[in-house]
Amino acid sequence: MEELDGEPTVTLIPGVNSKKKQMCFDWGPGEMLVCETSFNKKEKSETAPNCPFIYIIWKDVDVYSHILRKLFNESHGIFVGLQRIEEELTGKSRKAQLVRVSKNYRSVIRACMEEMHQFAIAAKDPASGRQFSSQVSILSAMELIWNLCEILFIEVAPAGPLLLHLLDWVRLHVCEVDSLSADVLGSENPSKHESFWNLPGNTQTLTELELKWQHWREECERHLQDGTFASSPRLESLCKIMLGDEAALLEQKELLSNWYHFLVTRLLYSHPTVKPIDLHFYAQSSLDMFLGGESSPEPLDNILMAAFEFDIHQVIKECSIALSNWWFVAHLTDLLDHCRLLQAHNLYFGSNMREFLLLEYASGLFAHHSLWQLGVDYFDYCPELGRVSLELHIERIPLNTERKALKVLRICEQRQMTEQVRSICKILAMKAVRNNRLGSALSWSIRAKDAAFATLVSDRFLRDYCERGCFSDLDLIDNLGPAMMLSDRLTFLGKYREFHRLYGEKRFGDAASLLLSLMTSQIAPRSFWMTLLTDALPLLEQKQVIFSAEQTYELMRCLEDLTSGKPERADPDAQRLQDDDIETTKVEMLRLALARNLARAIIREGSLEGS
Amino acid sequence: MFVARSIAADHKDLIHDVSFDFHGRRMATCSSDQSVKVWDKSESGDWHCTASWKTHSGSVWRVTWAHPEFGQVLASCSFDRTAAVWEEIVGESNDKLRGQSHWVKRTTLVDSRTSVTDVKFAPKHMGLMLATCSADGVVRIYEAPDVMNLSQWSLQHEISCKLSCSCISWNPSSSRAHSPMIAVGSDDSSPNAMAKVQIFEYNENTRKYAKAETLMTVTDPVHDIAFAPNLGRSFHILAIATKDVRIFTLKPVRKELTSSGGPTKFEIHIVAQFDNHNSQVWRVSWNITGTVLASSGDDGCVRLWKANYMDNWKCTGILKGNGSPVSGSSQQGNSNPSLGSTTPSLQNSLNGSSASRKHS
């Protein structure tokens, strides 16, 4: 099939002089940045370069209209529903259900049209009123095309009912037909006319209908020949029309708004049992006769003609060109694909076209701050490139609020997009760290399962504690649960906080054991040991003996371990020497406290053993 | 259909590069006035300049954002033979109220002896890494091993391209099937200069970048180069801005057929070539899904190229200036809620014929 023809759309950017300058640009997720520049660096600008403007450019502005939003939302529901019931669509009811889906889409279009129409009427200034009205026209055209496609491709009306459907179609879209049919019905043989066409259930066969119709025609002819209507030229003209006299019909051109109205009327009177495959002959000649060589067909005419020719691909192609939004072609093509029509027409890339259009539509939705959520479902139903397209789009969604971030993460987690989850959480964790919101940073690191970053944030917490003497975000640390296991440093943070809690609850024995185990199990980083030992001091100075002799020996061992390594790490720095002074004092205090505690512990344990 | 809105740039000299951040909510501009400006998009959609500072002692050619996983980090490169890395510091609450933020220089990369023409961060899965290229024909790859300490960068690789380099592009593919790859373009106009586009690939064994390919069919000066985002394809797509727009595919030849341990060999095909820009094409850049290529050229236009589902590339849009002055008020686009096309005939087909619709 031919590729999408049509000239590229030209967008003019005011303020840029394309004759003298060039443009530099960059893509954004939903917009484009453009700026006037000059690439040929060798040329010196004649005049002082003025400060240019930066341009933000985006497409598919329709996405932003709040009225159309309803269209997008409701059609999304119909789309998802259709994908889900696909397996259940079997047998005879399949066609009926697909027709129902088609009618649902059309009613959504009509509802949107109605609302737009109300806005047009209520518009305060003529310019916006005109804008709304033009929108109504475009929606109307879309419904017109969809309706015809429904009759020809989905309903697949056979000869007989076909004309009835076409009559309804025209009646729905052209109001003038009401007046014309009123005229016709006012003719000599209204009863026969009515009974002929208003047969519910259509119990007659095509042949019977044809026979009846022939009789009726012959009667009309006879009337004409006999000059029954000679006295009234209008009635005569009417009779000619009923006999399908095209010239007579064309004389009433003002009443016929367009060629397809002409076509259906013509068929009504000359070929009411027209077969679908013959439609396009009459359509083409009707178009030619109606235009009469004065004007050429317009895009809408070409689309309808392609439909009459049962050239589905041409219909889709022409619609893609005529409409700037992918909404229409994406949904219609998807529905036709479910009718198994695309494959029948062209096996090679039938299914790819559906996906291509859906991907285009969904990508457009992602530019919008809330409609992107609809886009997710469309990507889900694109088996080839849907997932990877979703991955690329979803990680670009700006995470302005926590709520939005959680929404995005939930979507990724539901689809096992683990890399996107990790990346998004990392971005949020990094942002939190830079803003010194350590609790937030920690919870994002945990969600990202990022052990390295969790270690980093835990270190920050510990550093904060050392500087300020208290913890921030106690709630979070207290309730880490199994997440504590993510990284050693995080485990230490959690346990260290637990130590403080135990101490606060005066459970000194437990606190002491925990403190010791933090050092002996190597969970505590060596850089923190001094702090831990200093934390042990109040426990050593208590009236009752808390650390057992064994435990005291362990503490002493830790202290010696720590101090023996010190000379290697000593800096010739002056500040460091000063710190060493403080350090030395601390160490001495600890040694004293430990020795005293050891003595008391030995005595106590000795006495107990003794008794 | 596109809509444009303008923002007064306020640079005192020519702007050379504009760059969106990852989420499209911040942008950076750099200029011959030696400064970089950062702009933020507010909730209401307006853009405000939140930082403006002198970055170099010469024209600033390019500015680029690191992935937000590394925080708020920018890199710039300049005629003054240096590239620099900048980090945003969360400021005092006063600054926040005034809507200003501060950027500090974390490092200056001074290894080049000539103008540094391009700087690009590597894909995030490679860590915090960037590449620069210079008129001295050397591509330099730097890494910051500790992402929390951006003042420590080490020069990991120096790749000699022998020709004056104008542009570089990292292959964004994070697939384990592909080794890190970088494409380099040269705008050297001397007649002996042959290899205008070179592709280097990282070798896990030698831990070095080795030349994998030279695109011999590109013989004119190259101004820009861009790998397309990879949607799970086994092959790579590369766009080149030279005297025309060219799009190449590079299909890795199966490893068993090549000598083991060497760089991958590629089957190179040209899938599109467009000379609509009339003379030189200066920039090429892919959208985020790699489905549309934008190019900018001597004709003063930006053109958009897209492949249909049959893989035929066509121009689908043109952005051009009409030279008319911008309306006084900035930040105003013509927001036009429309479902239709720029061709009015579709609605005329209905309007001209039927009267205003009656709904049944």
C-alpha cells in the first residue's frame, strides 16, 4: 500500500528569519525547543545580534481541549472493553456485538458534538464561537464517515437492507432530506410507498421486493405517460423523480445538500435493491453528476468514495491525512481489525497498521499531564512495540507530586517494569537527598531495592546523629521491618536506633547486649565504634552492673582493637592532633570505666557463684 | 498541527544550543556571551529563568543535562578549550522564594588543546560518564566514580580520531547484547580527510575503545550525528547531518563469523537521504522513541522525518520562521482546541453543504 502521502504540515514560527538564520533545537517528551542561531561560525554578524526568543513547540493541541477530554476518556473505556471481550466474540452474536461497539463509539462522538454545539451557541465572542462550530463540523464529518463504515464494513448490510441503512445514514446527517421525503410522501401513492418500505422484520425476500417495486414503477410510468400529472408540473416532476429520472432529481439540487444525499435518493428510486459491490458505480456517477464539473472532490468526498469502493485502507489513509489527530483512525482501525477486515485486505502488514496508529495515538496522550494514564492501556494492547514504548514514555513523566510518582510506580510494578521502577525511585531518592529529606530518600531507596544508595542515606543519618545528637525520621527507621536487610549499613541504622529505644525504655540489659553485638558482629562500621563505645559509658556508670565480665572483656577487646590501629591513621594535621587529644581523653575515660565495671562484674559474679 | 509559544531569551549574544532536561520541565541555553541559563517550567506552564551565570571565557557551544538519577547536573563545552560540569545546589529558602537557584562548578576538564566542540553524557547504565570531542581530533571519555562527589572525574580514555571532531553520539542501547558504542563526526574540510564518521566500540577484554567502523560513503564535513533510541531492535540507527540528512542502519554481523575478540563488524545500509535543506544540515536529533528525526539546515528550517509502517521515510513537518515580529507578550501560544487539520476543506465539505446540524 502506498505510504502516507500529503504534503508535510508547515508551522510558522514568528520572529525567526529563515532567510538569514538557522535554528537549533531539542526534543522534549511532549514539546520541542527551537531557537534562532547561526551555525556558520565563520561569518560575523553584521549587526549586533539581538537577543532572540526561545520557542516551545508542541503538537496535538486537541489533547488540551477539555471538551474533547470526555471523548478521549469514554472512547478509552469502549476500546479497553472491546480488547477484553475479544475472546468471547464468537459465532453469530459476534457481528451484532461489534456493531454495538461501533454504535457506542458513534454515540460518544455525537455526545461530544452536542456539548461542543452548546458551547458554540453560548460563546461570548464570535471568534471562539466559530472555533467551536468548526469543531462541531469536524466531529460531524467523523461520525458521518464512521457511520458509513459501520454500514458497509461491520454491519455488512446485504442488498435490500443496505439501502435502508443508507437512508437512515443520510437522514441522520442531512436535515433537508426530511422536507424532501415529506414531499414524496405527499404524492399520489403514499400508502403503497409507505407499506413498501416500512416493513418491520423484512419478511419478504429480495426477489419479492424487486417484483413489488417493478409493479409500482410500471404504475408510475403509466401515470406519467397518461399525463395524469400534466396539470401540475410539480407533481409531474415528482413522478419523474420517483422513477429515478436523474435530470429531474438534479433540478432539485438545492434540496439535496450533497452528492451522497443525491446518491441515496437516486438509489431509492431507481435501484433500491442495489448490491454492495455495485455501490461504487452509482457513487462515482452521482459524485460526477452532482459536481457537474464545476468543482472538484474534497477530502471528505474522497473518503466516502473510498468507503463505497470498499477500499478500507484508502479510507484509513485519507482520514489520516485529513485529520490531524490520530484518535479517529486509531479507534476505527482497531475496530475494523477486530472485524478481521484488515488482514483479509492485506495480510502483509494489516496488523502492523493497527498497532502503528494506536502507538501514534497513545504517544500523543503522553504529552498530557493526566491523559497519559489512558495511553497506558493502549500501549498494553500493542503486542509488538507497546511495552517498550510504554517504558520509554513512562519514565519521562514529570514526578511533581508524590501521588503522581506513586501512580506511575504502581503502573510499572503491575507490568514488572523493574528497571523503570528502580530508575524512578532512584531519581526521587536523589532529589530527596539533595534536599536533605533523608527519610524520603531512604524510603525511595528501599523501594528501588538500591542497596548502595540505602547505605549512602544510612550514612547520612548516622552522620546527622553524630552532629546533632538525635535522629530524624524516627517513624521510618523504627518501622523498617524486613527492608532493614537491604544493606548492612541500613541494618546497623535500624539496630542502632533500637538500642536507643531500649535504653529509653530502661531495658539496660537488652540494650547492652545489642550494643555489644553491633560491634562483634561487624555490622557497625569501624568509624562508628567510638560512638558506640561512648554510648556504652552511661551503661558502665550505672549503679547496677549491666555488662557482665565476659561482655566487659569483649568491650575492652574492641577498644584495644580500635586504638591499636590509630597511629597508622593519624594525620599530621593540626586539627587532627587536637581531635586526638579529645580522643585520647575519651579512650582513657573508657578504659577507666571498663576497668571499674570489670571489677564490679567479677565481684558480683563471684558472689553469686559462691552462694 | 503545531503551536508555538515564545520566551524572551535574554542572552547578550548568539545562542548556540538549547537543551531540555529528561522530563522536559527544565531547559538550558548557552551562548557566545559565555553564559548558560537554566529555565524552569512552573505548574501553570510558564517558563522562568532560574539561573544565569558565566561559565567559560569563550563562546559556549553545547550544553547538556545528565540523567536525573545523578541529580541536577549540567555539562558545557566551549571555545576556551575546556568543558565543565555543573551541579545545582539547593539554596536558601530566600532564593527559593525569589525563584532562583545556584549552580556550582564541580570540575573543569582542561585536557583539550583546542576548542571543545561537543559534550555528551553516556547512557545512564554506564554510570556517570561523559565524552567530549575537540578540534584537536581527540575524543576524551571521563568518569566520576562516586556520584555523590562530582568534583572527582578521571580521564578514562583518549581516542584519537586524527581529524578535527565536531560531534559525538553515544549509542543509547542498554541491551547486554551491545557493547558501549560512540560515533564521532568530523567537519574537517581538507581534501585528504577521509573518515568523516567513525564508530568506536568498547572492548571488555582490552578495556579500551577500538574503531569498529568508518562510514566511507560520508565524504563531506559532518556537523552533527545521532544514534536513535533503541526499541528492542537488534540493529542500530544512526542519523548524520552533513550536506544532506542521512539515516544509516548498522546491523551487527554475527560474532561467530568475525575474528573473536575484535570489535563488532556491521552491515551498513543507508535507508534515507534528504537534501531538502538545500545546503548544509547542521543538527539532527531523535525524539524519545526514536520514531521521528528532526533536522535543521541552511534553509533556516527544522524538518521532521518519520518512517511509516512500511519503513519508508518521509518529511512530515516543517518548522520555519516567517520573519514576522513576535507579539509583545511572551508566554502566549495560540491555544486552539482543534480536532481537525490545517486543511480547511474537510469542514468546508460539510459547512458548505448542510445547514447547521440538527441532531436526531
